[in-house]
Amino acid sequence: MRKLRVQVLDQYGRSCACCGESIETFLAIDHINGGGNKHVKSLTTHFYQWLKNNHWPPGFQVLCHNCNQGKRINGICPHQSMRLGEEPNPSPSHLTPQ
């Protein structure tokens, strides 16, 4: 699996597309337009193998786990919010007790 992960990172990039993190252990593949959980659950093979079998399709990027999680929770990574001049949302409304 390690060899396949290296191939995936070689294809999609070796640093986070958002913050530039390059420590390999911290990196993940992100579905740019969302839907990653549903897509991965529908596969009959490992996600990395699917990427390779499908000739490295577009629509994916490398994000570090922090940026990936921030995007999942807020719809946009907090780094991106700050670049747009917005305050990052520290407590998304769907996670804040009502």
C-alpha cells in the first residue's frame, strides 16, 4: 500500500494545495467537489487503486488532514476563509449546541 500511496502523491502533488504542508504522513487525497465519503463507500477496491485504475482522474487534490477536516466541517478550509478576508468559523453552527 505504501508504494501505491507514493504513486498517488506523485500524481496529485506532494504538498497540501491549501497550506503547503509537505510532511507525507499528514497528507490526504480530497474530492475537490465533495462527496468523498459516499464515493469511497461505493468502491469495490481501495480508493488509491481506483485512482490508478482510472488513470488519475481530475477532481482530486492533496490536502493535509487539517485542511481536509476544515473543509469538511465548514465547506471551506479556514485558511481559504482568511485569504478571502473572512474570519474562520471556529464553531460551525451544526456543531454548536443550541
